[in-house]
Amino acid sequence: MIYRLIYVSLAHPRFGIDHLDDILSSSRRNNTPLGVGGLLIYHAGRFFQVLEGPKPAVLGRFNRILADWRHWEVAMVDAVPAATRVFDGWGMGYATPEDLSPALAREVQRLTEVVGLDGPGGPDRDAVIRDLIGFLEGFDETVESASI
């Protein structure tokens, strides 16, 4: 059984595009041997990421993210067992909302605003999870900018 964890976070104010390259290269190098894959979307100082793989490995990677200075206000949106992978064979795919269809781009931009899910005025957690499930079900694996 695969474990899927979804989180959103804010990028540290000193975060730059060179840091994004570091995140992607180290994720691809370190995740693959652990059987972890997924998708990272970065837009306007916010991260949206899906991690998939064996539960201990996914939780280990997430704990590293929690300790990473580049991520602020990390909010786990969902963490559940999954029958199959959405991002099978991906070490860590990467996309920006501009790389997605207009409908998916709007959804991702909305979902990346979810930092602080339980805070006042925040979106309803169940509605966000429903939207995330819809996002994952509608995800097109042919996003050209996402690489294995």
C-alpha cells in the first residue's frame, strides 16, 4: 500500500530560484532510493507538494521538510493510504501553475493559499481535501515541464 501526503507551505523571504533548483535536485537524488516520488508546484512564494511512497519514507521526507529553513508555516493538508500512485515513476516532478491547464492552474493557486488551514477565516478543511482529491484525479501526467 502506498502512502500519500499533501502539504502546502510558504517560502522563506530569502528563498530564491537557485534554492528551488537545490530542492528539486536533492529531492530527485534522495527520494528515488527510498521509493518516494511526487509533484512539487511553486508559485508566488508558496509550495504545494504531493509525496507518495512507503509510509515511513514519506513521513521521513516530510519531517525533513518541517525542519527545512526554506519552508515556513507548513500545513499538512492530507495524509492517507492510497491504492495506487498518481505520480508513478516520478522522482519529483515540478510544475508552475502556468504549466497546467487553466482549470488546474486556478485550483492549484487557490489551494496554495491554504497555509494555516485551521486559522480564522481559513477555508473549510473538508472542502479543501475534496478539491485536492479532484485535483489528483484530474491531473494530467503529460505536463511537459514536470520531469522524472
